[in-house]
Amino acid sequence: MDGHQIWMTQCQKINYTPKPRRYEDGTRTSSDAALQLGCDISHIAKSIVFIGENSAIVVITSGSNRVDRKKKLKKILGYKPGQASPEYVLENTGYAVGGVPPFGHMKNTKIIMDEDLFDYELIWGAGGTADTVFPITPDKLLEISQASVKDVKQK
């Protein structure tokens, strides 16, 4: 099974039926996804994985933002999380870099959601592979992911 099939199975377990779209040219980066979708990069909900003390930390942030790991995440978590390697990301979420969804991870993860995502009616997250995305409202994403909403962006 590829990452998208794994993610769809995870969605079934929580009774969520996404409406994914697959793009041959790929949606690996926020820029790629925005180009394929014809939307602003800010509407992309990118999932960035960090190394936590007890589990992976997945930060869902707007595609136009960079995560402030040294100041803001350190303040939120009480320590500065490590940068995750592609191997760590795959092992701890079940998905490869570029396709990590905002929820439906294979292992327990701590999820933090960028407050800026609530500026948009509809956002787009990765659907388990680097060529799959799905639309979701920020409120629904918060409900499903059970994330903590925080200001995580670099100024």
C-alpha cells in the first residue's frame, strides 16, 4: 500500500471521508501544491515534523509561514525540538516527507496547528503521498487532529 492508501484507511477508522485530488506533477512542496490547485500558497496546510522528547511533533502551518523552532516551539514545548530526518519522519508518522498528512499518523504524535490557518475558509493538506492533497476547513481539521492551536510562525 502506498501512503495515500494507508491514510485513506486511517480516515475510515475515524469515519472521515476526504475528497482527495491526485496530481501527476506532484504536490511535494507548498509551492507545488498551490500551483496545481490554483490557490495562494497560504491556503496550503503543510505538515512539518520535529523530534520530540516522547513522540514526533507535527506542526501544521500555513504554506507561506516558516515555523519558529528556536523561540516559539521552544516556549510552547519547554524545549527546542530537533529537526527530523526523512527516515525519522517515515518511521514516526508512516508517511514520507512531502506527503505527511495533518492527521492519521501511524504512531502517536503531538500536533500543533498554526493559528494563521483560521484566516481561510478552506485549506489543503497532504493526503499521504507527494502527489495527493485534500480540502478541509480549519475547524474540521482542528476537530479531527485534536491539535493545539498556537502562533508558531517566524516573524
